[in-house]
Amino acid sequence: MIRFAVSLSVDEAADKLIAAINAYPMGLVAHANGQANCAKKGIDVPADQVLEVFRPDYAVKVWAVDKTAGIDIPLRIHLYEADGRTWVAHRPASDVFKPYANPTLDALGSELDAIFNQLLATLDAWKLP
């Protein structure tokens, strides 16, 4: 799991990532705003958003290799507030696909990791652990 703090608010980080996703181009499959959804029910919670990101051509490649791996796509980026800071968490595709023990999925995972590293790098200077 990649996890790091950024100097932006959760909303600002989401906006920057969405712009990067669109520019790459990748696809924003879904954007869940937990804080906004809770507010609709009168529940006050710290900021919490999940971006689901993928692209149809990568989905077809994953399905062609192992249809059961479809459960693990799209990949997610979690943005949340904790301890007065904005945090970003992401499970790299190489980790997500590792349990399938398939060299072709491993290669796709590495390719997707490079893309997601570029997307995440648009937020702040950071390093992989």
C-alpha cells in the first residue's frame, strides 16, 4: 500500500487527480464522496473520497489473461482526512494482481503502476516506500 500525506485539502487533491486522470488519459470510473453522502443523512464525518480509475483497453487485457481478476478492477485511490492532514492511499496494481501468480498480469500491473505513479506525483513531491 502506498500512503502519504499532501498539503492540499481532500477536495483540492481530488480535483488535481481528476484533472491528471483526464489528461493522461485514464478513465474516472467512479467518484465516491463519503463526506458528502453522509452529510445528506445529517452525519458529520471528516473528508473521505474514493476515486476508481481504469481504462477499457486495460480491462480487456486483464479479462483476456484471467477473467476472475475483473473483481480487482478498477483500481482505487483513497483520499481522506485524519490527524488534521490529507492522506492519499493506493494499492498498486502489481500488489493487486500478485495473488493471481500470472506473469502476464504481473507485466500489466507494472505498466499500470507506472501510470498511477505519474498520477499520484501530480499532488506533491513524494517517494515510493
